[in-house]
Amino acid sequence: MIFSSVTFLFLFLPIVLMGSFITGRRCRNLLLFAASLLFYIWGEGGYILLLLSSIAISYILGRKIEKCSGNRQKFLLALGVFCNLLPLFVFKYLHFTLATIAPLFFSSGQASWQIENIHLPAGISFFTFQAISYLIDVYRRVAPAEQSLLNCGLYISMFPQLIAGPIIRYHDIAKQLQHRIVRISEFAAGAERFIFGLAKKVLLADTLGMAADKIFNLPHSELNMGDAWLGAVYFSLQIYYDFSGYSDMAIGLGKMFGFKFPENFNYPYISCSMREFWRRWHISLSTWLRDYLYFPLGGSRNGAPRTMVNLLIVFLLCGLWHGANWTFIVWGLWHGIFLILERLILLQQRGSWCKYLGWIYTTLVVIIGWVLFRSTSLTAAWDFLQIMAGCHGLVDSTFLSFPTTDKLLFTELLAGLLLAFPVYPYIMKRVFHAANKWKPTLFTTSILSLGRICLISTILYFTLISIAAQAYHPFLYFQF
């Protein structure tokens, strides 16, 4: 079940929201936990046992870790991390690992080791990281072990962020699991955030994604330089609106149920360095890797060489987290290398022109990285990048060869490029600033509120029309 499906929007969500208000505070965690399990069973069936196993193991070991110390405590933590990572390895990396090492032992590359692709349970990377976060937080005494199996299960399995994040650290939400208040203002803000996220997904990501697929699926002999760049831009916008749209919906749903989830995106395409990009892109993952991997490895405390090694390790694993393919590994190392170079060069952005150059450099690095991310193999990525560089294919093309024949696509592209910058917050800020300057009255406040409602209603209308036409696809990050 995905958030942009008719079943979720018009059946599952209304029933769960209504039930949450009817049951009251005492039973709402039980209702939300049951709804989360149903949400997962709907799409993954028997794989719910993996999720339940992760919950049970984390709950039991979390309480034991809290009660002991020393080597026994470290052993229990290691056991908990291993038990959570083992299913992730089997379902996500076993096939890739065997396919990689088989040629070392069998000259033909064939092997009895080769196995068919195993179905990857949706969201396994996300709930695995959350379970590990819980155990580490208890080990570090950042938060007490959860005494209630229900609350522990709800933390790991909560349906708004179960499938594609954001990754929530236990210590950020422990108190909210026990006590939270659903205010009307917060519920309204959550509903608005959900609608904006749904529109990002349906109106922007899906349309741009179909255009990106057309270009990336073309035989390279038929691809020209302009359209290769256009395909890379399409995918860069698609993955941003797809993933940030899901995060907006998850955060909005969290508010509607009384939770405050961390932000996951902050206009990453305005970044002027790769360091800034990773402070704005998938924030919950980058901070998770920083706090639970980079810092324990030593961070930047042991000199420049060790810092470089730590960064490469972190981004190698970051790439692997996204998928079991050499393209993801190289994508992670690509980002890690530029982060190292920025530390060595010590970029000092002084003056507007330096920021513009920094933005151009960062945008190019990110777009090239997305080509690696989108490609099915390193060979395909290399061929595509060569075409982008003008080394192969036709170079006498135009960047508008696709969108000029489709006015809707052209509009979506312009909207996608514009909204990737903080245009909407700027406009709203200026509007409210002007209203406050005029000494707001009941009339002006009502006009502003009515205008906001009309805007949201219009966006929702066009979004639902698109959903009714079944013009949507599963979220990109469901495979992670």
C-alpha cells in the first residue's frame, strides 16, 4: 500500500484517523500499532514476520542491555546489531555477494553459488536502522529502554515512516510514544504538509519520472547529448520530489497523530558544496551515519588521513545501503571523494561569485552522481556520461527536444526547477510580512486564510484527478 493509492487515501487513512480520535489516549498506541502491521501485511504479506522479529529482538535485548554493563553489555549490543543486520544482508546483499565472489572460485563464472534474486521486503533498510538506533541509544544511556513492548513495536513499525523514512532516532521520539497531544492547529498543519507531499509525488515526480525513463531506456546509439543531459535533469528532479514528497507525507501524518518527526530535506539543490548538500539531502540518513558510524570510527579527531578513510568507509556503506549494485557503491564513493577534496582544498566561499561557482560545481557533481544511481550497470552509466560529454551520439540536438512536444511536461519541468528553490516559503513570507505591515485585522487575516485554503484545495483537486487517472508509480525508495 502506498500513500498515493486510492485504498490508502479513501479507506485506510480515514478509518485509522477516526479510530484514533474515538479510542482516546489509552488505546491509540495499540490502534496505531495494529494499523501499522496491517499496512505492512497489505503489501508484504508473510514478510511481516521479519518486522515482528526485529521488534521482539530489539525489545528483549534493549532491556537486558540497560541492566548490565561492561563486556556483557557490549556483547548484547553486538548481538542485537548482528541479528538485525542478518536479514538485511540475506534479502538485500546475499545475491550480490555471491555473484561478485563466484568468479574468484569458478572460471566460467557459473556456480552452484548463484541464486535467484530474492524478494526485498519493503522498508527493510529503514526499520533495521531504527532498531539499531534503539539499541545504541539504550547502550549509550541516551534514552531508557522501552518497558512497553507495544511502544517499542510502534517505534519500529509506525506506518507513516515505515517504508521510506525519515529514519527516526529513538531518543527523539521516546517521550512522544508515552505522551503526546493532538492539537487542531497541528492536525491542520499536518494535513497541509501531507497534501503538499502528495502533490510533489503525483504531479511532479511521476510525470518527470516517466520522461526520465523514456530517455534512460533509449538505446545509446539513438541518444544525443542534449537529451542525455535532459534525462539526467529529469531524474535529479524526480528522485528529489519522489523522496522529499514521501518525507513530507510522513511528517504530515506524524503531526496528524501527534508526533513530531525530524525534517529530511531542506532544498538540497541550492547547495554550494557537497558538505552542504549532505546537510540538506536525506538529513535523517546523513545524521544517522554521522552519529552511529562516522563518530565511532573516530570522525575527524585522528588526523587528515584517518578522516579521509572514515569518510570513504561511511559513503561506501551509504552507497551499499541504497542498493546491492556496483553503481550504488561507486555513487557513494563519488560523493565521499568530493567531500574529501573539499576538506583538503578548504573551500572559502567569499562573495556572490564564489557561491555561484560553488553551486554550479555542486550541481554538476550531484547530477553526474544521479546518472550512476539511475543506471543499471557501470557500463551503462559510463556510456551515458560519455554521451553527456559529447563523446558519442549526436551533438546537434536541443535540450528541449522532448518537452517542446509535450506542453504538460514542459510545464512540469519548469515547475520542478522553480520549486527546487525556496520560492514558495519566500512568497509566503513576503505576503505575511506585507499583511503585518498593514496592521492585520480580522478581514485581512480571513482573506489570507481563505487564499491559503483555496491554494491547498486546488492542489489537492489536481492531485486527486491524477490519482483517479492512475497516473502514479510506486515510490523509488520502496526498494530500499
